[in-house]
Amino acid sequence: MEKSQAYLRIQELRGIIEEANRLYYKENAPTLSDYEFDMLLKELEKLEKENPEYAAADSPTAKVGSDLRKEFDQYPHRYPMLSLGNTYDISEVQAFADRVAKGIGDSFTYSCELKFDGTAICLTYRDGKLFRALTRGDGTVGDDVTRNVKHISNIPQELECPAGFVPGDGRRQPWPKEFEIRGEIYMPWAAFDRLNEERVKDEEQPFANPRNAASGSLKLIDSRMVAERGLECTLYHMLGEDLPFRTHQEALEAASEWGLPVSDKRRICSNINEIEEFINYWDTERKNLPYATDGIVIKVNELPYQAQLGYTAKAPRWAVAYKFKAEQALTKLLSIDYQVGRTGAVTPVANLEPVQLSGTVVKRASLHNADQMEILDIHIGDYVYVEKGGEIIPKITGVELSKRGTDVVLPHFPEKCPDCGTTLVKDEEEAKSFCPNSTGCPTQIKGRLVHFLSRKAMNVIAGDATIEQLFNKALVWNVADFYELTKEHLLMLDGWKDKSAERFLKSISESRKVPFERVLYALGIRYVGETTAKSVARHFGDIDAIAGASVETLLEVEDVGQVIADSIWEYFNDQANMEIVRRLKDAGLQFAVKGEDVELSDKLKGMTIVISGNFSISRDQMKALITAHGGKNSGSISGKTAFLLAGEKAGPEKLKKAEGLGIRVIGEQEFLQEIIGTASEKNTKGPAAKEAPNDSASNETKDHNEEFTGTLF
Ligand code: IVH
């Protein structure tokens, strides 16, 4: 390949991989299979090797497997956070046992445990208090998610004294002064199903599996939202200096006595037969567990033996994971419904003969789209395999052809909208069919109305039946019509009385106070879920700024990629939508961020600022401060960066890049003094943090604002 071609392909691959990583880690909506992803990465690695002059420190090849996010502070792991060797084959477990016996003889035991399918976490307790929670990150450095972990109900912030512990018996406390305990944050099936149901209803991409849902939720910027996600934790590995335990089991038992969540689904085994028994038992029994497991972890139980066996660069030599094959059930496909969603997407949904899978009864499953139906060569009446944990949950993964009868019927994906009869259009990129009649298709109209009033949007108390009635009487056609309803209108509806009409109107009236970010979400712009609406609202400040933004500017918002940016731009460039927005504005809805998030000055207008390191206020507060002064935050330095705002321990990579590009580096004091000088003219109150503020930190912002006077820029 020619040099110039190689260069272009390298750039292209980096772009594709970075976008895939972003979708996987940030939106938890993987678009590539693991295999496809690995192949692209391998191609990039090869090209970079052949063309070393194009290698770059920030290439995705240099940071494989890292889930670090710029929104979090990072800390080094005291002990590297490694992975586990794994196998699907019991004979390899035997080989593991042989290797171990060769190293330490045969007087040892195994601890067999469930392998929880979640995201790894490392908790540090100091003096009995939760000190810090780090994700695996790249194994050496992890993201500090302590604030989010505090919203996980079964993680104690303070340890308990075990029964029988006598204070003053010589030991100051029943636990080591400092220790780490590692485990998994996971999302039980019930919470996962609930979350995905909501996401599907909102036409947001559902999480691919509970593991993605758990890691996505753990990394939410707004820690208050973490509490709503129903995450749980299980801990399985204690580390520290001079721990007083002889075996791994003793350490887990002690942890459990201190109130830490440790699974009781474990067993001490002495030989491979017992290990196999444990594996076989849980391969069946796990289907009744309320959470996802993907295997069994087999560990040498005696800690001195663990130390003797040690580690390879990637994994301990004293443990191995036996992985279960994906859990499936076989059942009969009875019929297929074609559902039209709020945004017009038509999705085939299979009706199945009820079957037990992963502890729940499955009656319906997604078939994705017409292409998927064709690939599976699915017929009504076929016996099909259903799996949980697929992209849309549960999903049909295959057809058992040996059970196909003679009476099966080939389904036909409709060409016309099953609701309004408009000819469907196919979005080739997404392989989805859409009804283009967005303003005339009753299902789409009603879907938008229901979404608008829903709890997380305008929170108006109204059932779907009410909306159906209002729509059927032609009283409401679009969301702006809700604000023109009168009591007389409502009394025209069957079964409505004075009281119910008044209650409904009161609820509508109260929705005028709903904050802008939720109003933006309520508009039902395709792909704009709650979190995106929040980022967009806070980035731009008001609806006019969003409506006037170019796709390029929209792309600068955290978590906004090409698809979302295009969708927002399209929404606001449609006259009919702008008319609705105008009427909603006239009705008095909130169309600008309020109060603490208010704009303080425009001194940073047009400037893109990159921040790095730690400040006396949280990074989110610092970002909010920049936004409040009209600036924009960006995660990476480019020629467009106005300056790098560097706090303590600013990233050396960023400093180097700024220097290389001749970009100014500014410290916190200089920055705050300069900003506050202008802020005090307009407003002395600082912007609030994006997240649930730590009180002392938000006061700090305020103090800075009041304290400093001076001018900048
Ligand atoms: S022990 C030094 N025990 O599976 C490694 N890991 O695929 C110690 N996992 O990295 C890990 N359940 O995140 C261990 N009972 C269990 C586990 C478990 C789930 C995770 C863990 C590990 C990954 C490997």
C-alpha cells in the first residue's frame, strides 16, 4: 500500500474504532461484534507497525481495552487489576489443575465461585470507611467512581463490627486499617429488563446485556441517576498488606461479617470431580438466579500457595474461569407483530409459546428487522432459539430446522405502515423500515403525545387511554395542543367529570415548571434520550442556541455523535417542529437552563477549552463554570483549542500536545481570577455542578466567585 493510502486508512480506522469504542463504553450500545472490532484493530496495528511514522500515542491501539473516561478523575491501582484466563472446555480446567499441582504439590483446595457478569470494581476501605472506588480502567489506572458507588445500596460506606467482637480487647478494630476488596457491579435481570423496557419505549437503543448496562450506569455523570438503576455489588477478592487470613475463604467470610456483600454460592472443592459437579450444578441452576452469570471461577484457596504461583503479565496463575455457553431456550414461533414506534420505526416482534429462560417466562422476542428475518430464514410455526442478553432482549438467535413442520408459513415484512398504510421507507444504514408519515400516522402521533406527558418528560398524570380519547376527539394533534385545552373540552370526553378535568388541567399547568432539559427530552427528538437531552441543554443553555447550532457545533457536546447531531439538526430545521416549539414557548414552558446553570458572562464565547487534572472544585463544576461563561468544553486538544486549563496532576500527554501546537496553558488561579472579574458584574452566584453537588465543593465555587475581582481577556 502506498504511504498516502496507508495514512488515509490509518486515519479512517482510528475514526471507526474510536466511534465504536465511544458507542460501546459511553452509550453502551455496541455496533460492532467483538470479532469485527478485533479485526479492525488488528488491521490498524499492522498498518501502524508497517508505517511507524504514523504511530500515535493516542491511537486506539495504544489503549486497547481501556474504559477510562475523561469525565472522571483517575488514580493508580495499588495492585494491578488483571484479567482471568478462561476456557469453555472442562479438559482445560483439568490442565489448570495439573499445572497448579506441579507448582505446589497436591495438598491444597479450590474455592469455586460464580462468575458474575458485570463490571469490575475495586473498593478501598480505610479505618472501616469506604475511601475510594475505582473501575478497572486500563488495569494500572482506574476511574474514580466513588461518588456513584455510594448510590449502590448494598455497598456499605462504613463496615459493621461482627458479632462477638469485643471493643477494647487489644485490637483497635476488627478489620485491617486499610484493605482493598474487589468484585463486580452488576445489574439484576429485573432492573435490566425495566431499564431496557423504558429505553425501548423512548426509542433509545436498549443496552446489549446486563454487563453493558452495569458499566454504563456506573459511569453516569449524574450520580443521582445511578441510584435509579438498581445496581448491586458482589465482592470476591481481598487484597492488602499483612492480611490476617490463611485462605481466600477466610478472607471472604470476614468480609461478609463486616457487612460487605459476598456471594454464598461458593464451595471448597478438593478435586476435579467436585469442581465438575459444581460447574454442572450451576450450569442448570443459574437459570433461576436473579442476575447474569457467565461461568465459574476456580481459585486456589490457600493464600501462601496463591503467592507461590504468582501472576503472568495478564492473569493470576492461581485461578481460571470456566465459561458457560450462552443460555438459550427452544420454543415455537406463533406469530409476528409489526409495531410502529413513536419515531416511525417498524419493528417485528415475535409472539412465542411461553418458555422459561434465565428465571423469567419469555413470551415475546425481538426480531430486529427484515434483514434479520431473512438471515434466519424464519417461518411462522418454526421452533426458534431465544437468548437473553442480546441486543434487544430477548432475541431470536436461530431456527431449529430439524423440527420444521410442513405447515410453516413464510412471513412477509409489510410494505405499508400497519397503522396508516403509508409506504414504508428503508433506512439502509440501519436496516430498519420507517413510516415516513410522521405528522399523519396515528401511532406516531399518539406515541409522541404519550412520551411528552410521561413521568421523565413533562410528568403529567394521564393514562394512554386519556391520550387516545383526546386524539380521537381531535382535541390534541400535537404536543402544543395540550396547553390550549379547556375544562369544556375535557368534559366532552366520556366519563370525565369536573374533578378529573381540573386535576388534569392542574397537572398540565404544573408542567410549565419542568426544567428545560426535560422539556427537550419531551420533544421526542429521535435518539435524544434523557442523558443526551441533559448534556445538550446544559451545553447550549437555551432552545434558540440549539435550534441555531450547526451539526459541527452539536458534535462538540459530550456524548453526541454524528447520528444524534444529525437528528437534532433535522428536528430544528423542520418548520412544523419550530412552530410547535414556538407555541410551547408562548404557553410558558421552560426553554432555557435556569438558576444556578445560568449564563454568567460571554467572556469565553467562541472558545473551546480543554481541562486536565484536579482543581479545588470538581471537574464538573469547572466545566459548568466554563459553560456559564459562554465557553465550550472539549476532551481533546486540537488546533481549535483556545487554551488548556491545567490543574494539579494535569495529563502529561495533554501538556505535551498543547506545547506542540503552541496552545496556551493556564492554571486554575489565573483562570478563576480572570473569569470572576466579569462574573461579579452580572451575577455573583456560581454555576452548580452537573452532578449531585458535594456541598462543600459547591460552596467553594461560590466563594471563588465572590472573592475574586479582576479582568480577563
Ligand atoms: S477473581 C486476579 N472471581 O471476571 C483476578 N473474578 O473475565 C481475580 N469476575 O476480571 C478475579 N466473577 O472482573 C473473580 N467470582 C469471581 C468473579 C470474577 C466475575 C470477573 C472479574 C474478572 C473477570 C474475568
